Amino acid sequence: MQNNTPFTSEQVGHRIKERRNDLGISMPELGRRVGVNKSTIQRYETDGVDPKRTMIINGLAEALLTTPEWLTGLSEEKEYSPKTLCQMDIEKHISAYLDELMTTVQGEPRQQLLTTFLGQIVDLYSVLCVHFARAMEEADRIAADEGLKQSLMRYAIESGDITEKVYRKEMEAPIEDMKRFLDGLYHLYDQGRDKVKMGDLLNISAEARERLNEQNSVAP
């Protein structure tokens, strides 16, 4: 549950003490984790900590395995979540997808078909992630290579032009695979010459993964 009004300094102090006792750690131990002495922790718990002092609050939250929001009264969720923002964002989208699927698509066969399509898109996206990582690594290498940048300057070429080409070259294949899949999905039930077979559609992600594995096997 989220709250809109932060605690007073004294209330923050009470939560620091509450969480320390929950974890069964002493003031000296908490001080060691935060990088202060016992008397400072005692002052935090007795006099409180201004919730606006984010550096102190964040350090205490990390040491106490909780969140800054719980310490400052903006949330009642005490337990620290090890999930990254990326994980939480993905879970939010998955939850929205399931809600939409179950409330609007009637019949398990249709739901299963859509889930199969989503699974193929996720597989294609996972291949895209590898290509994206490669592109970013190469772009970082070019940006950090002072010798290369000096060489490019002699020809009035910006390193940004090179990194753009590196990115485009690496991302071309996975983006085309995604476009092929979505185009095939669009033409799946066409009666004309553009009709796509289900088997061909589902093979796109397998082909993309196989191509990626071949590239990995020949990489230096």
C-alpha cells in the first residue's frame, strides 16, 4: 500500500529501530553496515532522520534490507525486493497481457493460439537482445578508442557515424525477423497468394536462433 505523506523525522527513527530489531542486529552492527558509529545510529533512532536526506535514508534502507519508501512512511511494504526495475517492468506487462487475454479472448483454443504467438515474439526478442548487446559493446569500444577517434578526425568522420553503422548492421537481421513474423501473422488467414503457413511462421524464431548460434561458433 502506498501513502502520499512522508513520516516525520521521529517516525523514521522508530522504523529504523523496528527494522533493526526485526533483523536481530545490534546498533554497532548497523553502524558498521552504514559506515557510522554506534552513537550515530542511536541518534538516528532517538532523534530521527529527516526523510528528505535521501543519501542517509537510502544507505539505511540497504543496510536494513528494506526500502526507502518503507522507512519514510510512503509504503507499508517492509520487505526488500531483490528484483530489478527491469524485472518489475516486465512482470507488469505480463500481468497486463494475461488480464487482457482472459477478459477479451473467449475460448481456450484462441487463448492458446495467442499465447503461442506471444511466445514466438518473446523468442525473437531474446535473439534481438543478444544482437543489441553486441552492438552496444562495439559502440562502447569505438567510443573509448582514442587512437581510432584521432584517426577518424583526420578524415572528418565522426565516431558517431561509425557507431550508427555498427548498430544498424548488428540489428538489421533480428529486426527483419520480427517484421517477417508480424507480417506473416497478418497474412496467416489470407486466401490469396500471401497466405502464410503456421509451420513457416513458427520456424522464424528457430531460424533466428540457429543463425545466432552459427555466428557464435565462428566468433573469434
